[in-house]
Amino acid sequence: MAELGPEERELFESLAVPLYEETALSGGLKEDDPRIVDGGELSAALRLLVSLNLLAHDHENAVYVPVDPSTVQSHVVGPMSQRGAELLGESSRWARAFAGLAQAWRRSPTVVRGPITEFHGQAIQTFINGAVAEAEDELLTAQPQTGRELPSAGLKAAADRDKGAIERGVRMRTLYQHSARRHTPTRDYVAEVSAAGAEVRTLDEFFNRMIVVDRRLAMIPGPSGTDVAIAVQEPALVAYLVDVFERAWERARPFTNTERSMMNDIAREQRAMTIRMLIEGHSDPVSAKRLGVSARTFAGYVADLKSEYDADTRFQLGYTMGQSGVSGHEEE
């Protein structure tokens, strides 16, 4: 007998059981019944019943006849129960083995011991995954859109990891920039974790990546970029970072809210941010990073402003906006 799984059980429940009941009530099922011949809608159900020895083929009378299911059940369910018990025992032994690894890891010199520790390269994600797995109460994350171009598999792994934390009762809040609303993989990730119970909001301004676990541990980028991360366990520093997050959270807008009025407000905030970048004289790459968009997209924002103020050059645009008293702070 082939190994049985969820697909076979679904077939059994939906089609094979009714076919068995019909056969039992009628006293037999003719072998030339068009429903059970090759290609018939019940051919798969018949094969399953025969493989389970629930129907026997009476060649002399050219019919399938039912077999007492009580004589078959133990042969099907018994091995499954035994495998389940074996798997439970094996999982328990694996858990004990991993407990020994955890003790060795805690003795490792790379483990966070002081208030501030650096992690490099692949060790960063390993540490983050471990910290999230140990979260008990709360996760706060800030994810700037710039540099968030993870492959779909990476975002899926992040979604599974974060949903696991939420299912354990951990409250999760995440901040993105407004530009994340136009990034399809990020929208898919947000849809998954939001359905699990996470809260996600977006903000117009740039901020650095940050993860805070249970208000006792914070992860922030190192000075050289994304290849270095700093783990902070100093209570005063963690409390300061949490305060920064909370202030930004209050100004942010729910990711899942797509009402026209909300989207209009977001468009106005991005327009005002573009104006401020121009007035402050930032380069296009710096301005694009602050808005979480590509340099090409930022150039498009500037082109729209030139058209709006009938300006041919950036200098003319800045002069016209200055004459009009535009500062980029009017709509805050």
C-alpha cells in the first residue's frame, strides 16, 4: 500500500466514501460503470478504494463489492499512529540536542555580553532571527525602503519568522516609508503579517533601520552600512530608541488604509518633502534616499514641480517657489 497523505485523505472523504456507500447499498458496482473507467470522474476514487482493500473485484460477476471497513482500518490508521509516536519521540530527542547547542552558544565569545556588540555579514541575520525567536512581548521594527530590495524568498522567510512571533502572543509594530506602498513584495509581506495581527504604518521622512525586542535589545546599523550591525542592551539607550520610534509612530499612517483621502495626504507629504529637499540643496541621490525612492523617481517629482510652477530650470523653480513663499512645511 502506498503511503497516504492529506491529498489521499481529501479524495477519500470527498469522493471515495460516497462511492463506497453507494456500492454497499446497491450490493456492488459494475466494472463498466462509465464513472470509474479510465478518465471517469470517479476513477481515482475507485483506485483508492481498491488500494485500501475496501472494494474487492469480483471478476466472475464483473463487479466491485464492498469489504468490511473494520478489517481494513487498523492496517491504515495503525501505522500512522505508530509513525506519529516515533516522530514525537524523535522531535523530543532533537529538542534536547538543540538545548545542548544553546548552552554552547551562550558560552561563545560572539554572544552579546556587554551593552554594545558588533555583528558582521551573515552573523547579522542569524542574530536577528534568534532574537526574534526569543521575543516574548513586543517587536518594534523600522524598515526604510532604500536597501529593502530583498528577494521574494527572503521576504517570505521574514514573514514566516515574524508570524511565528505573533502567534506566540508577541505584539509587532513596523514602520516603513510611504514609498513602500508601491513595492509589491513589501505589500505582500505586510498583508501576511497584518493578517496575523501586526500593525504597520508609513511615514514620509527617512529613518534608519532598527529592531527592538521586548524593549531590552535594539539592533541598529553600524557606521559603515548594512554589513555591520550594532546590538544595544544598555537600558537608557534602548529606551531612547523606543521613544524615537513612538514619536514617529504617532505621525505615521496605517499601511492598510488605502482610502482616497489618505492617499491624497500621502501624496501631499511626499510633495512637501521633495520641496524641502530642493530648498535645502540636497543632491538627487541624497534626496531620493530620504524619500525612499530611486533617483529617477525623484527626478520625476522635480519635473512635476517644474511643470506646476512653469519653470525651466531648478534655479528658476527654487526662485519661483521662494517668491511664492513655498517652504515645504505648509502642509504638515
